[in-house]
Amino acid sequence: MKAKPEPYKIKMVEPIRLIPRSQREARLQSAHYNIFNLKSDDVFIDLLTDSGTGAMSDSQWAGIMLGDESYAGSRSFYRLEQTCREIFGHEYIVPVHQGRGAENVLFSLLIEPGQAVIGNYHFDTTQAHIELKKGLGVNLVVEEAFDTAREHDFKGNIDTGRLADMIQREGAGRIAFILLTVTCNSVGGQPVALENIRQTRRLADRYGLRLFLDAARFAENAWFIKLREEGYAAKSVTEIVREMFACADGFVMSAKKDGLVNIGGLIGIKSDRDLYNRVRARMVPLEGFPTYGGLAGRDLEALARGLREVVDESYLEARTTQVAFLAGKLAELGVPIQQPAGGHAVFVDAGKFLPQIPPHQFPGQALACQLYLEAGIRGVEVGSFMLGRDPITGQQRFSPLEFLRLAIPRRVYTDNHMAYVAEALGNIYRRRDSVRGVRIVEEEAVLRHFTARLEMV
């Protein structure tokens, strides 16, 4: 059959309400045209992020009641540890409160001032943590990622030719480690091929470098490998995950994505006991005792169950099919998007959508504001506004891609919600010539997009 129903049924609902346009105008003005400053009650459909916004299963909620809240040695931790070892194949597992906690702990141990962290394309908090440690984040994603209209199976791949050239030019001592983000959020939730991960591993071995994965959406990446990469159609997602992680020395993970929980994160280390001991020691002052890592025992229990659920192929098929559904609806309306659809979100090419708005007036942010005014929908800008200023010169950095990201929470919205989102964007697209840009009135030095104040141009 052509119809593909979701592999679950709905047991509980939460009401949402679309407030009148006049109120949306007032709320957006009070928020200083920063969608992060909107109250959730003022939002109808919230596509700000897929991080921690998903719906947990009945099994996860049952696990909440079984959480062991012991400060040290919680049995919930040991269940999580065993689950991670089985799924990822890494010996040492340390929980943290979320992904940026993992970055803070690990990066503080591995980055020396002036060293580069080379990746396919670092996301905002990753870049910030690198720069806070006085390092330099370098993005070497393949050029195909920047042509949003081009169909390419693995736009998240790192350019291994440029990677080898940079290592040879700079010297391995100038590089802290290599970090591959799977899937690659900043270029549209695009997957990384397993062969690309293997090639990167070989380069790391050649030059004595560590390779880590930013594994927030590891299961979605494995699913795309199964669908798109030659030789993997007959393999299970779990088998593909093990092959991915076998190439890495360790990983950092925001479990709020493919952990299917509302809070939590992980540091994994494949076999380096010395690094593990250093991580444990750094954990205590920053995140908490290593067997709870800033989380309640109930959170550890829910995460252990979520990691098993996320590699279920019927779930992954439904998840990625809904993202593709929204992408298809937008494409039918002529709305320019990153093609093909990614794993967790649809990325609208705001630069093409609003060509009259220059990058310094942030077309992605302008489109985010318009979408809220049009239909009460909250997305997020991923472009020059998020990229921010150069930490050394203070000059605005300009992104090669100006996106409005529509991140879809897991197991929350129906295809009817997605059709509504597409219709709203189609309405804006028909009057796109009238949309104005925005400018910054007040900003912080680090991760400004979370708190900045803006005004319409």
C-alpha cells in the first residue's frame, strides 16, 4: 500500500491555540523581533527546534517511575551504560545534562589555544564552545551542500581532499581533533556517508589525530545510509550505527534529539581509559558525579529506553517521511528549500526566498518573523544572524547559506499541521517582495541570537 501510517497511536493530547494576528503583532514587537523571546503560549505550531521537544513513549513514561535517584551508583545509570555499549560499541559512557555540557567537558580537555577543530559544519553551540576554549572552528563540508537546488545524497560529507590539504599545511599539532556532525544540522540536516566517515578515519590515523562524532541525530544518519548508500540496504540500522561509531574515538551527543527525551546528553569514549579518567575528573565540578551527570535518575531511565526506540526502523521511516512530506508541499508551491529533505527539519532557502534583503539585514530572521505573523508558526534562522561576529575582529561573519529552519519535534505534530505550515509559507512567498529585513539593536558577544533585540528595517 502507498499509505504509510505512523507506527504508534495517540494516547494524550495537548491543546494549542492560534491567537489573533493583532496579538501576534504585539507579541512579536514585545519580543523585539527575536522569536526566542516569544512565550510558548503565543505560538501555535512550534518548529523552533527538535531538541527536547518530542513526545516520549508509554515505555519511557513508565521508566520515569522506576528511576533510581541515588546520587552515586544509580542502577538507572548502569542500565543506560549497558544500552549505550550495545548500541554504540563504546566502552566508556558518561551522562551530562545536555549536548553543550558534553562539549564543555570534552573540549576543555582537548583544545589548546590556537588549535583548530575541523568538522563538516559545526553548529552554533559547538562553534561557541570551540571559541570559548580559544580554538578555531573550521568547516570543510562538501561544496554540494551550498547548492540548495541540487539533489545529492550526502550533503553532510566532509571534503576529505581539503581536510588532507589542511592537515598537511597546518601540521597535526595545530589541530585538536576532527569532529563530524551526523546528521549535519547547519547545512540542512544532511547525512554523512559511512564511506566518508571511514575515509576521515583513515586520514585521522595517518596523521595521529582523534576523530569524534557529534551524534545528536545518529539514528537519522544511519537510516539515510541504509536508504541511499550502496551496500547497506540489507543491513539493520543498529548494524549501521555500530559501523559508524567503530570509526570514532568517541562522541558527544545531545540526547534531546535521537535520545527521544526532553533533557540529557552523553559523552562516549571508545577505549581510551586515560581520556575517560580525565573526563570523569572534569565532570565532578562541571556537571556532577559521573553516574548522574546533572540528570535525575528518571531521566537516565527514560534515555536508556529512548535509545532503543530510536533505532526502530518503522519509527525512522515515519519520522523522515513526515519531514519529506513538508518538503514536498513547499516544493510544489515553488518555495526554495535545501534539497533533498534532511532528517529532522526542512530548511527554507531564505536568501533565494527574499533576494531583496541583503545578508546584513538577515533574510532568515525576517522570514521567521513573517511566518509567525502569518500563522503563529515559530521557526528559527540558521544563517548570518546565528553565525554572529568574528571573536577576534568583532566583524559580522556572513554565512554562505541563509536559512529558515523548520525543525519538526518527534512524534508531536500530524501531517495536517505540516500542510498548514506549507500553506502559510506559500502565502508569504506570493507577497515576498513586500517583506523587509531586520537589524540588531542590542546583542551579546556569544550566541547572540538567543537573546538579541532587533527592529524592522
